[in-house]
Amino acid sequence: MFLHIGNDVYLPEKDIVAIFNLDTASVSKNTQIYLKKNEQKNSVETVCTDIPKTFVVTKKNKKDKIFAHIVEFYFLVKESF
């Protein structure tokens, strides 16, 4: 199965590691470091033109990829379970 996160982007559910609310998760210093590190490795893809509200962490071939998007956290979690 796939999870649609907007702008014609579909993620295989088997690759999804976590779904985070950006407002609450980004308060943590560890999360800020993790996101910054992945931005430097060009592993963050923004899938919206507005301010992202949620980010999805995926892992494929032992590499993390982060998708930041505007779809609400609670909607994504509801859709994925």
C-alpha cells in the first residue's frame, strides 16, 4: 500500500519509519540536529509550497529520506492505519 502525502507524491508504506508533527517534534534539539544533518545531505524533500506542518521519515536501501509537507499530521496517521 501507498500513502499519499500531497502533490502527487505517494510513499510505499513499507518504507515509512515515522510521521511527525513538525510543530511539536522540532522543539527537541535532537530532532533539529537530525533534520539539519539530513538537509545538508540533500535528504529532505519539501512537497509543498506553503510552510510544512508534518514530516515523514522513510528508509530505503539503508538511507533516510525525509518528506516535509503541508498535510496535517493527524490526517496522515488516520490514513495510514
